[in-house]
Amino acid sequence: MTQAAPISRELALRIGLAARELPDTEPRRLVEVLVECVGLPLSEQKLAKLSVKELKAAADGELSALPTEALKAALRCLKEDTSVEVEDLPKIQAYQDGDMPSSIRVACASNNGEQLDGHFGSCARFLIYQVSSEEIRLVDIRSTTGDKEAEDKNAFRSELIQDCDVLYVGSIGGPAAAKVVKMGVHPIKVPQGGPTEDMLMQLKTVLAGSPPPWLAKVMGVSPEDRKRFSIDSAEEEEA
């Protein structure tokens, strides 16, 4: 399919970010679906009027089976200005269940590149890693843009990482931490922040040694092999 006129750099960035929100959807394919929705040439003005219903119906319903929340997140990326360059975001690595035995899933609150530098309530995205004693993979990047429309921002953000076992975050308030824990995720505050690689390499070492009991349970270690461990609950007020 040929674009009648070059799309703007800003729109190209929005489409790239939107594609990240849609499972198994490449930016090029998303462009084709968008053209079917609004016609040529693609423009910010046309996409601003696009609805989830129209996106689901396009391309013979190709995207209709995707989660509605994913489609909403993609539309938000298409409609809102973004200061994040696609090339500034780390590359997602392929992963399927079973690829990394005894691994755990880790979310890192981030605003820039592959840095742990975000507050739970205001970070731009969560970087999602699969971590084992032998390997670390970035398996997803989840934008938090949709919290602006959510009735409960902390609940929305907690649901974004509900499939994770651990959350690394610069800071998190008590009410938000309670919602994260309710999802079965263990929040760990790292006020000084830093490259996510640093935190994950430390975690990788722990997994290879004597992980705490809650972590051993996630890894599938038998109860008799677990040791006692406790985590201090977060008490800081949500900013």
C-alpha cells in the first residue's frame, strides 16, 4: 500500500508507539489498517476522530480479537503528542512461556530509555523483563498513558503489571503499594534509581543463590527448600 504523501515524523513516532501496545502487530501493518480506517493521506486530524469500534472493524476485523484496553492504549498513542523517540526505547526481545524455566517477571518504572527512574504514580511506562538465574530478557513495554481516563489511577497502573512478580520503582506510596501487593506483585523501592540492568543483574544473582521464600515460591522451589524472608511494606504517601 502506498502513502500518498510522507507522514510527519511525529505521526510516525505515534504509530510506532501505538504498535507496541498491540500484540503481534508490526508498525507497517498498523499503518495499513489505519489507512483502511481513515483513508489517505494519514494525518493527526483524521486519527483524532478514530474510535475503538472503527479500529476493530477495519481490515475485516483483524484487530477485533485484541483486548479492548490494548486498542484504547494504541489510540491514545495515536492521538496524543509524545516526547519519547521510538529509538530511545529499548528493543523488545521475543519470549514464549516456557522459554526460561524457573524465571520470574519483573516490572521497572521508567521515564527514560532503559532506566529505573520513575515514581509509580507518574512514570511514563513499565519495562517488563523475564529474569532467570541465567538470562534477562525485555519482553514488553507498557505505556501508562491511559491512567488519565481511569477512575483510579493506582488501580489502572497495578493492573498493567498484574502478571509480574516483582516491581522495581523509585518510589511508591502506601495506598498504591497496597494495590500492587493485592495483584500479587512485590514492590521494591530503589530511591537512587539507575540502569535497570544493575538491579536485574543483582536479582539474577539472587535467583542463582538462595532466593527469599516468596521468590522461591514463584520460581517453583519446594516449600522445604524455602527460607524465611520478609519485605518491609511501603509507607511513603503517593505523590
